[in-house]
Amino acid sequence: MDSLNTLWLSTGLANFELGQVIMMLVGCGLLYLSIARKFEPLLLLPMGFGAILTNIPAAGFSEVGGLLHYIYYAGIDTGIFPLIIFMGVGAMTDFSALIANPKTLLLGAAAQFGIFATLFGAIALNYVPGIEFTLKDASAIAIIGGADGPTAIFLASKLAPELLGAIAVAAYSYMALVPIIQPPIMRALTTEDERKIEMAQLRPVTKIEKVIFPLGVLMMTIFFLPSATPLVGMFCLGNLMRESGVVDRLSTTAQNELINITTIFLGLGVGSKLSSEAFLNVETLGILALGAVAFSIGTASGVLMAKTMNKLSNEQINPLIGAAGVSAVPMAARVANKVGLEANPHNFLLMHAMGPNVAGVLGSAVAAGILLALVGG
Amino acid sequence: MDNMQQHFIEAGTLMLAGMVFVFAFLGILIFFINTVLARLAIRFPDPIVTPTTRINKKNKSANANSGDISPQVVAAIGGAIKRYRTEHGQT
């Protein structure tokens, strides 16, 4: 009878707590979003599964000695996984559109207002009972507005590791929702005529420009913002591997096998942070709400900046490309292209929107560096 | 409450400093692209090579797109021209 009792006590059924069951359902929700709705499946699938694993009672996945514990501490706590992913993103990024039209960097900069405005929102949420965000927490939440998954995870792991699960879920969910969140804001802030604007064709960019560009960006980061060099440095390394043309094997590995392997572990590691104690609270709701606000403000400020530039500059600029300033490569650029095509079927904005789009990646990495330098110390 | 006010002031400073820095950083990058990169592009005659390779690439892709039909089309056109010429010559 004793052994039967011991056996019963070692089953999941005997040990389940309500929080664990709810978190497993959250994990299943993430699996549903990734499989049925195709929301950022590359990350949400392992993340959802990680959430289920970490909440299994008596299995100890996230305790010392458990698999997810080591994955988290080896790759996310150290910041290694998001940085390797950033290198892969660098190897996938083509800066031609940006180099051909450098003014679009201003759009990438403007869209970062979403990050800094959300800081205020996060601090204001402290008025809600049950929520207590420090400036570090607020900064880590605000970076969701950068619409850049690896950057958000990197910064959250440095500034607010206890909020990492909720921040990563919010960042990736909203990135998947870009085609739903952005178009109404873009239409509301632009006139029909502005959306119809066709832009001049971009000039061809030479190879030497593309090779020197990542080195120049790295040099500037070294001079002005060393705290951003982990992100920007890995990004530039990936991009240099791509553009130099002499290490195609490394470039291919960085943008395929390496980034894929890392994504599996990053997803699992983030999933391990989705435990009931860390996730089931009012703060998570606050983070989810702030994430949507951050995205919307980023989109709006990018569009408004593009409108202003269109009025001030001799060259015509379609304000829709401003929305692509919120990184989320290449989804945001595709959205700008799609909304442009609705207004004018002959208007192909994709290449023009890629400029602010990759500028947004640089912009959010710079913003993350600033937050690290000012708040992280 | 004082604490909250302090937080708001800090957040405001952070926002101001952050936005100024992001614009300054990316502004310098624009300057870098417009001066250094533009000059490099002019000095090194890469751009002359680029259009020709582009045209080649386009031709290649056009061939690739049409696949196996392409040689047949060429042959058909060639045949038509030949026939036209001979017919034209005869009349």
C-alpha cells in the first residue's frame, strides 16, 4: 500500500498546482498561435513547448540540474543566444536600400520614439495596485517597441530577467501582429494622396560601399556607444561576412544552420521563464498592454516623421515607409508595400521601405545600448 | 508620490537623452554614407561593373525563367528570320 501511495505521489496528477495547469494552457495557446495561426512559429513553437516542459510538476526542468535551467543560464542569462541570432540577422540583411537613400535612417530613428514613450507608460502603471516597475523593468519593457526579438531578449536578460518571459511573449506576438496593428494607424495618419506618392528609383550601390558600411557602423558604435557593441558588433560581423563575398560558407551557416539551432534553444530557454510565479500576475497584463502601445507609438512617429520629411524635402517620400522604421524585418516593409498598393496599384514601396526597416534594426540596437548605458549601470 | 515624481523625471530625461542620441547617432551615419561611402563609390569604379553584371544577371534570370523553351524560341525566331530573308530575297 505504501509503495502504491509513493507511486501516486510521483505522478503529475498528484502534484499539479493550479498555476502550473494555467501555464501549460498558456504554452498550448502559444503552440496554437504558432501552428494554426502561423504567428512567428520559429520562436513561439519552442517557446510554447518550453512553457509546457517547465511547468511539469516534479520533473524539475527549470531547477538546478534540469535541462531548461542550463539552457537558460548558458545562453540567455549570458546573452549569447540573442547575440548569435543577431549575427545571423546581420548576415541576412541587405543594406543597399539604406545606403542608396540614407535619409531613411531618420525614419528608423523616429520610430524609436515608441520605446522611449513607453518608458513613461511603464512608470505610470505603478499607479495600478499590484504593479511595481523600477526604471530597469520599465526600460526592458519599453524595448518591445523596438519590434526586435533578439534585442528585447538581450536587454531584458540584462535589466529585468524576472520579466523576460512576458517581454519575449509580448515582443514576438506583436511582431506577428504587425500586419494587423500597423495599417489602421498608417491610414489614419496619411491622406489618400500621400499614400499614392510614387518614389524615385534607388541608385545602384557598389560593393565597396556595402563592405565598408558595417565597418563604419561598428567604428561609430565603438566611439560613441560601447554599450551597444555586443549587439551592433555581432550584427556587423554577420553583415560583413555576407557582403565581403569571401566567406560564403560562414555567411550561409550564420543565416541558416546556426540561427536555426540557436532559435530552438532560445525558444526553449525563454519558455523556461514562463513559470506560473513569474507569469501569472498583473504585471504581465501591464507588459502585454504596454507592448501594443509601444508598437503603435513607434509606427505613428515613423509615419509622422516621413510626412514631415515629405513636406520639407524636394524629393517625394511616401509617408507609409515611415511605419517600416519599427524594425520587424521584413514584415513591416511588406505592410508598407501592401498599404501603398491599395492606394495605388502601380506603387511598389517594398525596396524603399527596406531602408527605414533596416535602419530600425540599427536604431533599436542603439536605443538598447543607450538604455543599458543609462539604466543598466 | 515623491518617488513616482522622481521616476517620471528620470523617465523623461531618459526619453530626451535617448531620442537625441538616436537621432545624433543615425544622423552621423547619414553624414558617413553621404561623404565617405559616396566618395568611395566614385573613386573605385565598381559602379561601372555593377550595371553590366546586372544586365548579365537579368539575361541569365530571363533565360532561367523561360527554362527549356528559350532555345526553342530562339531557334523558332532564327528560323522565321531565315525564311523571311529567303522569301524576301526571292520576291
